[in-house]
Amino acid sequence: MEIRRIYEAYPIELLLQADPSKKLIQQYLERGKCYIGEEGGEIVGVFVLLSTRPETVELVNIAIEEHYRGKGFGKALLIGAINMAKEQGYRVIELGTGNSSIDQLALYQKCGFRIVGVDIDFFTAHYEEEIIENGIPCVDMIRLRQLL
């Protein structure tokens, strides 16, 4: 898979699979850097890195096209995001995911992220519509971090 930065024509529908708020996506696209992963000229996935503090970057969105899921592309894209952060000189990469995002939580930890906190009621405070995933209400944000 080839990973490259894009500057316009962002794959909004794909970004919406990881974050249902167009408003929040637009806000972090204005401040962050968006990358796509391609395989055979087709977009496999997308991620956005946002500098939050000196030497710290946050992975604010990562999504894989549905028909590519379960084939190792998500892990490859996540490792690509980690490597991109290292190449850009960051020493810490952080991310947040929903308490109901069971598969994502497992993947992040398999790739070296550690749980460092919980933002209680994050999703109920910042999203108008209720989010249900894996039959679980998405209410709290689980915060994870990896030292690079």
C-alpha cells in the first residue's frame, strides 16, 4: 500500500465512517494533514494527523473502506501513520476512540498504544445524535498514547 498526503478533494464519505460529524471533520482538516492509502490506484483508507503540542501529534481520524477491512490494511495504515509522525519529528502520537469501538481498541493496543485516560461523556457532549457501535452506546472517549 502506498501512503501519500492529499491537499484537497478529501474522501469525506470515508472520513465520516470514523467520525459522523462533518463539522468536526472540516475543523480538523483545516488544521491537520490528510493522507490516503492506495492499493492498485484505489483508495483503501485515510487518516488525519493534527499537531497538538510541541513534539506531539494526534491521529484524529483513521478509516478503511469497508471491502478492505479484515485484510490487514487497517494495521498497515495505522503503522503508516505512526511512521509518518516519526518522520516528521514527533516524539508522541495520541488518539482517542469510543468506548464502544472494541475492534479499534484491540488494534491500537496491538500496535503499541497504551490507554492513558478517559474523557467522560465526550460523545454525548460533542455529537448531536446518539452513536451505537457493537450494540453499545458510544459515550466516553478512550485516550491512547504511544511514545515514538
